[in-house]
Amino acid sequence: FLWGDTVFSLNPDGSGSAGDPLDSYTPSNYQELQNKDLDIGSTAPAILPFASGKYPHLAVQGGKDGILRLINLDQLSGQTGVGNTGGEVFSLPVPMGGPILTQPAVWVNPADHSTWVFVGNSAGLCGIQLSISAGGDPSLVTKWTVAGSTSPLVVNGVLFFARSNLVGALNATSGSLLWSDNHIATVHWESPVVVNGVLYITDQAGKLTAYALP
């Protein structure tokens, strides 16, 4: 396999087993995804907090094919060891459509301890909640979608996002707009970051804009 189409695990020192990773997840249709430039190498796994049910250690993996996959970090392919394909425990087409080239943000709601995943692309930005069935099976449930963004982030329970000529903040559970500012230029891959209580965003005009957070 091409490791660019694969999620794999290593020891902390970077070693594997006989030169191979310790474990791996590769989509069963990896060759088709590679041929069509729809591989999962466009974004990294977003690791979720401890979950109840059958799979306590989960990650969300997106891709250029617009599919969100839940993978079991304790056994990535579900078949023990490297070199296997398939094995995701749940998959969902991203609700707004389009490829996933951004990094999801993960947040635990302190009010009810629910786990949320926020995914943005040029087609939209969505809030998705992790659900565990009575039988212990995990799934992802879409709660809201709004207009698109680059990679979002959550700070103090507020979801921050950016797109061309706009940076803003949303209520994480409803997607409702809390604040926005249109004094930035166009953005391409630029995403907001927060350092020491200040939100920063760069734009294609070569400007760095800073906002103090409440």
C-alpha cells in the first residue's frame, strides 16, 4: 500500500514491527481513491475522547472523497495487523458534500459530556455529534450545517471559523452566529488559531489580524 492512503500506528519512538507499522487502516477502495485523487491523505485523523460502547478509542478520518469514517484505534482494520483493507466501524458522507481538505475540530460539551466533531470545507461547516447505540455501536449524527470555512477550532465552548472576507464565532451546539467581522481579505488555506487568549488569522493580502477573546 501507499502509506499516504493509510492511517497507521507506530511506537512512540517511531518504530514498528520488521520495518512495518504496528497496525494500519486502508479503505477497501483505496486503488479507486488513488486513481481519482480522492485519497484520505488530505487530512489527519481527529482523535475522539474515551467513548462508551464497543470501541472506547475512536478517531474520525476524512478524505477527498467526502466521507467521514470512524476507525477503531485499538484495531485499525479490525483484522489484526498491517496489510488489510476496510474495517471502519461507521461511515458518513459529509452532509454538505465536497472533499475534506481541512482538519476537523473535536469538542466535549461540558453540559452533557457529549462528543462533537466540526468539519468545514468550501461547501459548508457542520456540527456532528457522536452517538452510541444501546448495543454499543458508534455513529455520527449531523446536528447543523452553515456556510463553508477552513479548519475550525473550539475555544471555551465557542466555535471559531474563517472563510474569504469573514471570520466569526458560532454556538457549538446550534450553529447560530455569535459574532463576525468582515475586515479580512480572501483566504485560501488560512485558518484561525488562538494563542494566550487572542485569535489570529492571516489572509491572502499578507495581513495578520488579531482579535481579543472575551
